[in-house]
Amino acid sequence: MTKIAPSELIINPDGSIYHINLKPEHVAENIIFVGDQDRVAKVAKHFDTVEFETQKREFKTITGVFKNRKFTVISTGIGPDNIDIVVNELDALVNIDLNSRMIKKDHTQLNIVRIGTSGSLQEYIPVDSFVLAKYGIGFDGLLHAYNCEQILEKEMEDAFIKHTNYDARKSRPYIVKNSSELEYKLMSDKIFSGITATAGGFYGPQGRVLRLAIQDPELNKKIDSFTFNGVKITNLEMETSAIYGLSKLLGHHAVSMNCIIANRANLTFSENPYAAIDKLIKYTLNKLAQ
């Protein structure tokens, strides 16, 4: 087995991994992803004890204990490019020996749950409700940098491309299923589920028009109306598909929990998004701790 070169796996002088500034002993097997670094403390305030805290750039981390179960909550920042950094570096911390730079023989599997905000694409999913992503569909192209064919839902991808007449100049949309095990743990009759779409940007890639015209003004309507085996695209954000794809390729469980703070179909926005997000945080932690 070949050692991983210093240019490929960058270690800080203190022994922590390059971007997220963590060492193996800082990471729990239960991981909570949030986008906003200020939301890390809003999750950790529910912990019974805090064992470790650090921050580098937008990557803030707190590890602690909630109901006798250890959790690490980390802010990823916005977008699939940041997810590429965080998922790969977390995996390296548990599955690569940072001293020898060799892959470990015994694989450690992480449970990764995103707690994020999102906009609903369906009128029947109101603001302040919660959506669990059964699938992630990525318009960002990130996963195509990897050998990923074995984890993709190709039939669903083909159906989506045909339904939307998706422009071939864009990156092919990719679809990855969540962890059924984590879905079973987190699902309830209070939760909507469906396909969560991941865009590579906030404005044009999500159909917003300010001063720039977009390539397909009708794309959001086509996305809204897509159905495959009774499953619809429920919401649009910027991280889920990358989390699902990388986690599945690396052998980890992943589920994305989304708090709906806007409804793009009826143009409404939550009157108190912070209260709704805190409710989702408490729901998710309690379900994971059972």
C-alpha cells in the first residue's frame, strides 16, 4: 500500500487536518452538519457536556455529549465545494493514519446528519415544516470528479433529464439515495420526505433573477412538476446531494433534515425561522440519541 503524499493529505504543524483543524480524537462517530457557523452553538447548547471546541475559517466545531451519546457538530459553510472538504477530511480523520499516511485496515463508519434551512418547491409543504431528503439530486457536478457510477440512480436521472429537457452543456444531474438506516431513525408522521435538489449557487442556479438572465427561465417549474415512482422534488438548497454522494462512496451513513423557511411556490417566508430551526435541532438530536 502506498503512502498518501503530503501534497494530497495536508496536516497542520499541530497534527490537525488542514482545513477543519481537527485531530482524530476530536471527532465523534455521530456528526451534525450545519451551514452557518453561528448555528453550531445553537446545537451545542443542548449538549449535557462539551469536550472540545475549535474554529478555522468557516469551519467551527464543537464535540460534546447529549443523553450519553457523543456528537460532533461542525459548520460546513455554503455549497458543495465546502462539503467536498469537510466530508473528505472527516473521513481521513477516522480512516487514515495521519502519522503513517496509510489507509487503516478497519473502516470506521460515520453517521452524518445535515440540519439545514431550505426553500420548499411544493405548495403543500408550508414554511416552518421539516423535510427529510430521501434522495439528493445534484446540479452542481461535484460528484462527477469521482468514480461514482455504482451509487447513482441512473433511471431516475434519465427521467429527470427528459422531463426538463436539461441543457446538455450543463453538468449531468446526479441522484443519490440517503441512508435507509438513518431515515428509519429520523422519520415520523411530522416529517415530509422527497427529493432534495442541490444547486451550485443561490441566484441563477436556483432560478432567481436580479440583473442577469438565466439559461432556462422555466426550469424551476419543470423541477416542481417532476415525479418518479410517486416521489417529488420537495425543496432546493446547496449541500445535500454532495453529502449523500461522498458519504456513500466513503462508506458512511447520511441523511439531510431541512427546515423549510421559504415556500417558492406561494412566495411565503417564515415569520420566525430561528424558532423553527431550533425545533428541528431538538427533534433531530432526540431521535439520534434514542
